[in-house]
Amino acid sequence: MVAFLFEHRYNSICYYCTMLKHEHFGGQFITMPDAFKLKLNNITAIVADWDGVFNDGTKSAEKGSGFGEPDSLGLNMFRFWYWMENKTHLPIAIVTGEPNESAKMLAKREKFNGLYFGVKDKLSAVKHFCEENHLNIANVAVFFDDIIDVSMLRDSGLRFMVNRPGPKAFEEYIIKNHLADYITSAYGGQNAVREIAELMLVMHGSLDKVIDERTRYDNFKLYLESRNETKLSTLKWEDDKFANY
């Protein structure tokens, strides 16, 4: 009887986990897809960690961590869709620990709204970003990968955990405490941000439309002209407050 109950429970868990895998992306839904879609519908901004999300987290004294163009393009396609649907731009920010020239280059080139350096308590940066852009944290999607990011997760609207090889104890903590809605199949630096962007477009049923509109270019050109008016706010945590950097 005990063996039967164990086998039944084991098979139920395996089936449940299988149902949570996205057929195209291979990532894991922690929040059931229907509920995930409802949360996605309320997203009006994105905040992303840098190290371990746009890259694998590796850096040295001589060279900081970089990013991949597929991730940048994926984000831009989601922002393009948001602009077409809402006639306004999706606020987006990077929140990271140390100053990083690659993060600065991407944020400046792609016309992000915020870039936060020197952040030890990342929730403070998210709150500042929300205040500056008149946002509710419940409408913010967060891209994260590690312990330093946890403070951003409890009140944010949608949480995407970027996968990585190696120990899974932290991932188990995140799942157990309901601090993620989706865990990517791709690792940081291997198109994880692209996976998230395309997943959001697929869940909105809009990936084909975005590709078609980008190919025709006319509408995308209007989007770029409007997007490029966005002013980047670069800040660093100093003396217990955020200051221009």
C-alpha cells in the first residue's frame, strides 16, 4: 500500500511537471499557464538584472560582462509589440551591482528608461524606477537569476528566473517560496532573454504579427523614431540615495 501511494504520488508529480513545460521553449511554468497569461496581461514595465541574465555572469578585472544581440532584438520586438498595442512605450530598466560599460552601452543604444548601478538592495531601485515612471510594482516584470535579486520578487507582477548549470538548491528555494512564474530553458548568455521575450509574444498570440510588421518596416520605423526620444536615466547608489551617474 505504501509503495502504491509513493508510486502514485511520484507519477502525479512527474505528470504535473511535464504539463508545465512549454512545448516550444522547454522552460518551466511555475505558475500555471492560464494564470501566467492573466499576470502577463497586466505587465506595463520590465526590470532586469544584468549579470547572469544577459550573460553567464563571468567577468574579470580587465573585461566586464557583455550581452548578446539576440537578447537585445527579442526585447526590442516585445517593446515594439507593446507600442503597437498601447500607443505608448514600455518602460524598461537594468538594475545591477557594479558599473558596467556593456550594460551602459545597451541601455543607451536601445533607449532604456533606467540604468541603476551599485545597487545592494534591488527593491529600492525597483521602487525608485516605479516612482519616476508612475508605475505600480504589481505591473512590473522582473528578469533575475540569483539571491541578490530576491527582494525584487515578492511584490512584482511577473517573475522570470534565468536558468544556469550547476547546483539547483536556490532554484528549489524559489519554487518552494513561489518567487518565480517561469524558469527559462536557456542559460544566461545563451539567449535566455530572447526566450522570455518570445514567450511573452507567443502568450499574447502576437509573435507572427510582430515579425511581419518588423519585416514591412514602415510601422517599425515610426516606432523607432518615437522610441529614440526616450531619455536614459543612469543612477548609482551613493550615500544612501540614488544620484546621477
